[in-house]
Amino acid sequence: MIKGRWWTVCLTLFVLVNGLGVGGQSESHSVSLDARQRRIALRMSPLPPAPPSPTNAVADDPRAQQLGRELFFDRGLSANGTVACSTCHDPSKAFGDGRPVAEGLGLMDRHTPSLLNVAHHRWFFWDGRADSLWAQALEPLEEPKEMGSNRVAVARHVYTRPRLRAQYEALFGPLPNLDDPKRFPTAARPWPESPQHEQHRAWLQLSEADRAASNRVFVNIGKSLEAYQRQLVSADAPFDRFVAGLRDHDLTKLAAMSPAAVRGYQLFVGKAQCRTCHFGPNFTDREFHNTRVPPRKTDVAGGEGAGSRPDPGRHRGIRRLKRSPFTATSEYSDERDGAGRQKLATLVNAARLWGSFKTPSLRNVSRTAPYMHQGQFRTLRDVVEFYNTLEGATAVDHHAETVLVPLRMSDAEVDDLVEFLQALDGAPVSDLLGDPNSAK
């Protein structure tokens, strides 16, 4: 008890000293964390190492990391050679793109999420339609509005580039012989929803063995991309240093967060109820919620866009996941009977999931504007104001979070909460993980 009182006095003294402005005027009244607030903070930092990826045997192999880095910045993987993974996941923009919705070869329906700390996620895409990072990496390669390619063309691209081929074969073994266009046409992939598509017909003309070989190369490319993306870690935020100060009783570390940010933290775990969905070291429950955010009304050109249509979110995402040939239980998984199988076995779809979207991590959140699954809100303050007032919230349909009520925070409290969220920005990712061709 004596130690607890001593630490409250020290923390209050820290805020008073840290809050002194020009001329020695205090920025605000003293702030001290109570025992509950300290206990919660200690559970929210530091960000631990990424969990393993047992369905990907090369997830942490340096050779796969290097190959994945080459592929991530390679525009040759797209249909017309103009789009790479890094087009939408730009390192200079916290591995996002700063747009309301993604734009590759065409305009997409949803916002590009940041890839920082992505290895900590449990499901992938806004609707969770992939259960692994390697499976997620495959879809943009063949999505017509993103990179617009196909798995045979992607395999051929690696096959015909000596450096990529050497890296691939050193890791996965020999590529199939892709020299014969009669055996491997220039464009082939399954289109089960469009059986008359020329690429689908070309795919069916491949032998069963060659289809299997093409799929295997495609999956190995996805696994290499995962290996690279697992390195995109950004921690050591001011909040982390502040929590280290709580843990170490170090007033210098406590100074990493301003008094306003400390007040914002108190709101975060208290009145603002943010911790209901944003908890743990990655500030997310890793699940899906309908928070009644209004849909985006227009596209980036100012006309009516796809964003104005109702988006089923997780409800459709689960159906797509269950149809996917690339899951933890598929033949392409390197651990088919582990935790991934259990995760899928317990997955149940329900009407209540209509319009639900993945809870994003709040780490590095001030770097990833605009916000929400369609980039509906331009600034971080806009997001906080929405939850503060629920002005413009969509009508309750199917299911919405019952904890959502107007918070009625003051303008000063909104400012404090935004300042705390800004204190979740971590250290930049190393330049050594950037475009390998930029220095050549």
C-alpha cells in the first residue's frame, strides 16, 4: 500500500513537471493513474514477437523473406506491369496508400489497411475471408481490379527472371518447365464463378499434374510474401515507453507521453469505452463488429461509387473463406491438423455478422488516414467525433453493437483522446525492408 501511494505521488509529480509550458505555466491540473488504469496499461505493452505461422513452413526463413521482398515491389506480377503490392501498401505511407478506397488496375470497394504488425492478425481482409497471411497475399495477384494477373502468368514471371528463379528454386526446389506454351498457356487460372472465361477454359486444359504444380508455385509465392510482411513491425511507441516507465518506476520514460495523452489514455480505458474492442498489445480484439459507420457516398472522382452499396462484410467473408482452396486445412497448408483447423471448425456464420468488419489495430493509427473500411472519415478526430455523437450512424439492421451509445465527451476530452491515439505511433520500419531496386 505504501509503495502504491508513493508511485501515485511520483506519477503526479511527473505530470506536473512534464506539463510545464513556456514561462513555467502548467499545461493542466495533475493527472495520476489509479491501480486499475496502471494494471490495464501494463497488459497493453510491449508488443510481443509475432505469433508463429505454422501453416507456412518458410514463414521465418530469411531466404523466403528476401524473395518476398523482391516480389512485394515487383510490378511485373501485374497484368500490365504497372501495379505491385507496394502500390497500395506504400512504405512511405505506413504500408497503406492514403486513399479512401484502394486503387490498382481499377477502383476497389474498400480501404487499404496498413501492413504494419500484420503478422499479429487472426483473420485477413476487412471481412476476414482469408485465415492466413499467405492466403491473403494471393488474392490481389488475380483480382481484376487490383493486379489482374493469373497464377500461370505469375509462375512464368518468376521462371523467366533469373534472380527470382534462383531465389525460388534455392528455397522450394525446381520450377516446372514453363517454356512450352501448349503445356502452360500464357494466361490460365480457375474462374469457377465464370466457367466460360477464357482463362478458366485454359486452366481446364492443363493436366491435373500441371494444375497442381501451378497452384503450388502460386502458394509458395504467397508464403514468401508472408515471410516478408511478417518483418513489418512497428512498436516502441510513446505509449510503450510510458508503460515501461510505469513498470520500471522511471520518470524519464514516463515523459514519453504528454499529460493530455495520459488523460486520453484514462478516457480510452474508461468513459470512451474504446477498450471494449481495442485491447491487448495490438489494440484489437481481432474480431468483427457492426459499429453503424455510414457507407461512403461517393468515389474519389466525386461520382456515385461502389462504396454507396450495402456491404455484407463478415457475413459474406465467411462464405468466401469456406469456399477457398487455400486455407489452414487445405492441401497447401504445412500444418493441416493444428490450431488453424480448430479455428475454422468453430467458425459459424450468422445474420448478426451482416455489415460487420474487422477491428483494426490502433497502433500507428495516426499514420493511416483515412479511416474505416471505406475510408469514410478523413481524420482521426472525425472518427472520435463519430463515436462521441453517433451522428449519421446507420439505422440498426440485422445486428449492431449494443454498447454503442453517444459518449458525450467535451471538446477537450476529444482532443485528449486523439492525442493518446497519436501516442500509439511506433518506430519506422527499417529502410532495409524497402524496395530492393531503389538503390540500384
